[in-house]
Amino acid sequence: MAWRHELAAARERWNLLTFYEKFEHAVIVVLTGVIALIIVFALWSLVLKVVVSILESSFDPTDYSVFQALFGMIFTVIIALEFKRSLLVVAERKQSIVQVRTVILLALLAVVRKIMIVDLASTDALQLLALAATILALGVAYWLVTYRERAPRIREP
């Protein structure tokens, strides 16, 4: 019975939305479904690769390349989950638009994933410097966004 009340409340909220808000909500629902499908396939691929590697006895988590590949795949799933969660927040109308803070966090996760899977022996110093500069820039941007959100609002008369 509780789901009927939730469905009725959702229908009432839907009727209050403007045409564009309904369009935006529909796009977010479709994107959420697509990302959920991608997450399922990525997780399936990850589990399949680990199980096959274990059965073939080629799974050696102490091998750096295996470690890099495994955690790269895990981070890919985590990034997709975080992206889906940010869309669900928008879909539930807790936020009207995708938050900049969330986008910066997703970018930070992607750069961290890149650093985890990069082969330091074959990567030149300029590329590592670029990754470090990217992390620094994203960190500063994240700090500025969160500082602005926490700063007390000045009321104008």
C-alpha cells in the first residue's frame, strides 16, 4: 500500500512540473537507465575477468600490471556509480541541476584512476606533470566551490 501512496505523490509532483522540467526529468531517467546498464556490464566484465584469471592460475595480485588493471576496472565501476548517483539526486529534485562539486569529484576520480593505471616506467615526466597540475587545479576548484557553499550569505537590504 505504501508504494501506491508514493506513486500518487510522484504523479502529483509530475503534474506540477513545467514542460521543460518534465523533459529534463525524462532525459535524466533515460541517462540513469543507460548508466545502470553500463555498470551492470562493467561489473560483469570485471567479475568474469577475475574468475577466468583465477581459474587459469594467471591471477597474481602481487604483479603490478595485474594490480593496475584490476583497480583500474574497479575505479571505472566506482566512477560510473557516482555518476549515476549524481543523476538520481537531480531526478529526485533535491537539486535543480547537476552540481559543479559532483562534476569536479568525478573528474578527480577519473584522474586518480589514470594515475593508478599509468606505467611510471614508460611515462614521460611532462605527462606526469600534466596529471599533477590537473589534480591541483581540480583540488583548488573543489575547494572554491565548497568554500562558496559554506560561506555565510550576505543579505542585501
